[in-house]
Amino acid sequence: MTDLDKLEAQTLYILREAYARISNLAMLWSIGKDSTALLWMVRKAFFGTIPFPLVLLDTGMELDEVYAFRDQLVTEWKLPAISEPCPPEESTDPSLPPASRAAARKTEGLKNLISRNGYQGIFLGIRRDEQAMRAKERVFSPRSIDGQWDFRDQPPEFWDQYKTDFPEGVHVRIHPILQWTELDIWRYTKREGIPIVPLYLARNGKRYRSLGEKNITFPVNSNADSIDAIIAELETTKTSERAGRAMDHEAEDSFERLRATGYM
Amino acid sequence: MQSSDFHSTARAQLKLVVVGHVDHGKSTLIGRLLHDTGALPPGKLEEIKATSARRGMPVEWSFALDSFQAERDQAITIDTTQIWFRTPTRDTVIIDAPGHREFLKNMVSGAAQADAAVLVIDAEEGVRDQSRRHAYLLHLLGLRQIAVVVNKMDLVAFSQDRFATISEEITAYLVRIGLTPKVIIPISAREGDYIASPSSRLAWFKGPTLVEAIDAFSPKSVSAQLPLRLPIQDVYKFDQRRILVGRIESGTLRVGDKLLFSPSNKTAEVRSIESFGDQTMPTEAKTGEAVGFTLSEQIFVERGELGSHESAPPVLSTIFRATIFWLASHPLVIGQRLKLKLTTREVIVTVQSIDKVIDTETLAPSAGSEVSRNAVAEITLRSQNVVALDEYRDNPATGRFSLVDGYDTVAGGLISMEGYPDQRPNLRKNPELYHVDHILSAEVRATRNGHYGSVLWFTGLSGAGKSTLAMRLEQALFARGYQVYVLDGDNVRAGLNADLGYAPKDRAENIRRVGQVAALFADAGFIVITAFISPYQADREYARSASPKAFHEIHIKADVATCEKRDIKGLYKKARAGLIDDFTGISAPYEEPANPNLAIDTKSQSIDACLEKLISYVDDKIRHR
């Protein structure tokens, strides 16, 4: 098995563990490269069936190309996709810095979604190498009723035995691609021929390395106009993936505050 | 630009955990390692310097990793983190494990994923308790590649003697637990000596740098020689196919293989290996693959069954030993019921005994009745249902488990079958274990309960200690998870025998009924302890005849003088005063058992000593093996 094969097998294993042990699941599909690669593996894990809804937490602020890509894939792959409109910025914590507040709309949308539909498990395509807070995540990560992440007291997780027992009201965030890196995702996307939003490819010396809301996400300088070129670029770059995400850079602990209160 | 072939070929990835006592400089070492190998993103060094300056610290390399505000503020690592760095040969994931004792569960979570470890020891402080505990856990978690770094050499003036002292001490410890360090390197993480390049201040050291040592480690791999182990995760019926899914923990699965599922003992042939999206159907799958497959027969198999080939099946047992690490804040005690998770199988287990508590400091084993937080112990577990497993030394993936108490994972353990045989041959002879539509045999009940149904018939004078010992034994056996019940005058005379008095005829009838009730209990699989004077040999023989195989006559022995001196209920006094007729030992005979199965001398032995004797008798004669 190659490293990509091993990573894929681990992800399939996690998806199937969650499906076997947690009732009422949903997956957040942000249409980005990570959650689309995850979606690809969901289809593999369940042999073409997608046995839970795919949710877009919709702020109405996604880039146009993102919406177009989603509509196309939903039709082509017959996806059980649903859209969860996020409440306006006024409903978020006013003490957060501006870009963080914009991002926190998704937290509120997710809380509404969970409380309305009673989901006990949410699949998320986050990765440890993206951000230092995410590096400390568990694969099965419990959240209190209001979505709080008690990162000071996380459950032990070893030998692929995941926490699957919870008291009433607790839900679990499941992270099937936590161990993948950005480079792994691109290599896998290339190998499998997974479709991507064209914004990831450079046009006029700029490309999006990470996709977020249009008001708080910016393209980076790059000439990588194909997946091969992206892979070559990542082999040498030292710039962080989320450099174009404004909310990560507003304060020393802005991302920590976002995540502790339930952000993805 | 490289060809796309390059991108899809394997790049060896190593997972490296950094462990050691709190404040010995693990995070600093990693921060420095990233810096010295050019892995820090641009601007990160400036950010670290600024964050350090805001807190009035010198450059704090650990800020490259610790990401919680609380971690930066207290300069400690609370939870494990992972960071990627690349050398020309491969990618390495560095797992930073916290060194605080109270965060041991986080250390375990990090270390369990690793291929290799770096143990950091402070040159000034030397080997400390978490240095040893972490090393011990690394060993338990199956790590065999370890490098030791003696950090903060700048604080001991780069002393070769100091380095030699620490090297000797830690090597002696590691060798005792079965770990041989690949290398021991003197470093200064803060100053950068011997991280990525040698240092003139350590000119006396001739070994590799830390980066070279890391490059010499290899990723863990499962031996290709191990037999097939395929735990079933789920069964899907999304379409007309009935697909079983699971991950191959070891061995190879081929289309056409006859699979044995344990513990149900069903067999079926593999018809196909399924995949989504591939043009060609695979004909075989190997260790590590998450597979889906169909069977040629529609047999009922569910999550938790373990697939193997018939020629090399797993062990079946309801009892096994384990070396565990205990992570809960409350201690583990004998008799505790927990959920055991072994691959995809979940069963309820009872802690039958705590055989050894291991002090990770001194490695001295000691007996103990409980295992406290973060301790290591050897215990015996008994499960309600048959479990398919392997010994850890034979097959790690199917020889280890986690324990869940309520909602929480509280322990991890490695299985040993030492002293217990594989129950598979026995279970084969007793097919009713799988199909309970037959009459249940004593053997089947014994397999489930962990002991045979038995009557422990206590006989002896009033005041000899029958009731006291019966109650104490009942508690001790119950704590071991045994099904046990005491029959004595109190609970029998009040109901079942309320119509009987104390005339010789009534006494005989009393004993007859007790004998019959005890026999029913024993037949139902219970251990029943009776506590009656039962002075006549003939009555006891009659009681024995009700359950001849399960009957154990136990003489609770003390002479009249001793019993009269105790006289807890004041009965001897009354008998001497003529207030009680036919009082055994005073005015009626006591026929001592001629050939008891066991005699317990309560005159010269303490209650605890007597109890111990009784427990070891039960262990010896009644426990199911």
C-alpha cells in the first residue's frame, strides 16, 4: 500500500465506524477540495450510496464559482445535499474581531442545524496540518449541547478505538481526514480525478489556496495552473495554507475562540 | 516540474512522538528542530519572538507548537499536537506529547500512533518519574525504536561526565523493560547544539545528530506472515448485494477463501471483493485495506465477528489476563464491570483479580486491591460472552483492547493467555453454546459464569465462625464476579422452614430441605454457601446425595471450649443454665466429619487467614478454566 492508500483506508475505516456506532449523521460539505475529497471517499465507503445528508452552511457569501460547482456535482452525482442558511452577523459574539464574526455565522448556522435535526454526529473535512488548534483535535471529538469544545479535557483516543458513547445532548464531530496534509489531498485528487472548483487554479498570477466567504478570503500569489503545478508548489512552499483567511490573523487567540465555541 | 507518476508513488512517512518529564524541553526541542531544518513558515520566527516578548520571555521555541492560549500563558503543553516536517528522504509527523502527569491520557493518545519516539531528559534534573513512566508506556504501546536526548547540556557546561551518568541510568532502566535505545545524544534545544548539526561545544560526542537519528528510524509495519484477521465492522444492504465491511488487521483475503467467523463459528466462502469506482474487481486484499466483500452463502454475521481462515483461527475465551494502563481518576477495583472494545467487538467484562500492580519507578511488582490513575497493572478479566482474540505477542491488533466505564475510555490493555487454555476445542464439543435451544449443560453455565455450580457445605459448632466466614466469602467471591449466595438459619428458617422447630426430626428435615435447595442453586450455576451446624454425618451425607458432584463438605473447626469462650449470642450460657435443650456440644453430640473436603481451623487462625484459605480452595476446585 502507498501512503495515499493507507490514508484512504484509514478514512474509510473512520467513516464506517461512525456509521455503525452513531445514529443520525450529517456531513458538512463546504465544496472545497478537502470536503470534496472526503465526499469522494464517502461514496467509496458506502459503495456509491451516501447514507446521510451533505450540508452546506450557507452564508450567501460563497464565491460564485463555488455555488456553480456545487449545483453541477449535486446533479451529476445525485447528492443528498441540503443548504442551511446562516443567521446574520448581528447574531454573533460582538466581542470577536470583524472577520472572526463573519466566520462565526457558520457556528450559529451549525448550532441551529444540529438542534433542529437532532444530529448526533457531524462529519467534517478538517485536517491537523491546516492550523495549530486543529492539530490538537481528536478523530471523534465530543461537543456539549451548545457546541462548546472542551479542549482542556479531551478523551483519550488510541488503537483506533474511538469514543462512541455519549450522554444525552452531546454530539460528536467526526474528522475522517484529520491525518491528511494539504499535499496528500492534492495528490489524491490528482490520482483519483476528483473534480475541483476552478478557483484553486491560478489565473493572472493568483489562485485560492483555501476557499472561504468572499468578504474574508483572498487569493495568494501563484502561477500553479494545474494540479501538478499545485503539488510542485506545495513541495517547496512554506507559506501557510490559511494565509488568505483573514480570521486566523486578527488576534493571537482568535481561531481558538472561534473553535472553542463550536466553529469547525 | 516532476511527472505526475512521482506524485502518486509512496513517500515513506514516519510518525515520531516526543516524550519526557514536564519542563524537560520537548516542545522547545520540536520548535528548534523545525527552525533548524527550515520548516518554519516565513514570519513564524518573528511571531514567536513577538509572542515571547509580550510575555517577557527569551525566545520560546515551544510557541511554534503550543496553540492554546492557556498553553502559551503557562508555557506547558496540555494536549498532544502534530506537526509535519520534511527531510530530503521523507515526511515526518512529529507528535508533541505533554509531560504533566495529569495529561497522561493525552500523551497516550499521541504516542499510540507513533512509529518511533524521542525521550527527552533534562541534563540538570536527570531521569525523573515521567521519564520512566513515559518510557514504560512507550513499551506497552508497542514502540521499539527510541532515541534518548539529554537536553539543556548548556546548563551543565556540556559536561561529558554528566551525560555519561544520565546515559547509564536511563539505559539501565530501558533495558530492564525491554527497550534498547538506538542512540543517546547530548543536545541543547534552546541553543541548537546537535539538533541538525554537530557542535564544537560537544566535540567529545561522536554520535549522530538528532536529525540523523530520526532519519534512521523506519515506519512500523505489520508482519506479512501473520494469519488473516478481519474484524467485521458492518453489513450493508444498500442494494441487492449484502456487503460485509472491515479492515484487514493482518494477513491476506482472497476471493474463494473459506472464512471462519468467531465466536459464532460459522463458515462461508468469499464470493467477491467489492469496490466502488474501479473498473476491475479485486481478487485479493492485504493487511491494512478497508475492504467490502460478499459471501457465497447468506449466513447471519454481524459487527464484532472476527474473520479468519480455518487453519489459523483466533483464541476463544471468556477469561484472560492483561497488562493495562489505567487512565480514570477513580481507581480500578476487583469486581468492577466495564465495557471491553477489541477491534469491533464490544463485551461486558468483570475484573476477576488484580494480580500485580507495577511501580513504573522501581519496576517492583506488588499485590494490590486497586489500580490508581496512571498506574500499570496485570489483571484478569472475565467476560459474559465468548471473545475471539489473540495474545498481544502473537498479533498486536487483535491482542489489545480499550476499556470503557460509562461514557469514558478508562484503560488500554494487552492480552496474555498465560494459565488459561483456548476454549475453542471445548466450545466445539458444546455446540449449545451457540444454539441455546438445547438443554443447558453445567459446562455451558460454567463457561458463562467462570465457575462451576457448587455447594460449599459449612459444618461446625455454634460459634465456630460458620456464618461470619460464609458472609465474608460471599462478599469476596461476589467481588470477583462470581454468582454466589449464602443459605443460613436466618433466611431459611423465616420462610421455607417456618413450619419446623428444633426437635431432632425437625432438625433433620431442616437439613434435608437446605440440601435440596442448595442442590437447585448449584444446578442453576450458583455457588451456594450453607452455614448450619448440621451435627450428624448421616444428614450431611443425605445433603451430599442431592448434588454429589458439586458438594464440598467444609469443616469450620473450633473446639467447644473455644466456642463457649466466644459465645457471641450467649447461647452456651443459656445451654449451661439448662435453658436450651439438645444444644450441640453441651447436651447433644457433634459428629466431626470423618473426611471433609476442607478443614478450616478457626481456633488458631485469624479470620483473614481462614478466608484466604477458602478463596484459594474455590480458585483451585471450583473456578472454570
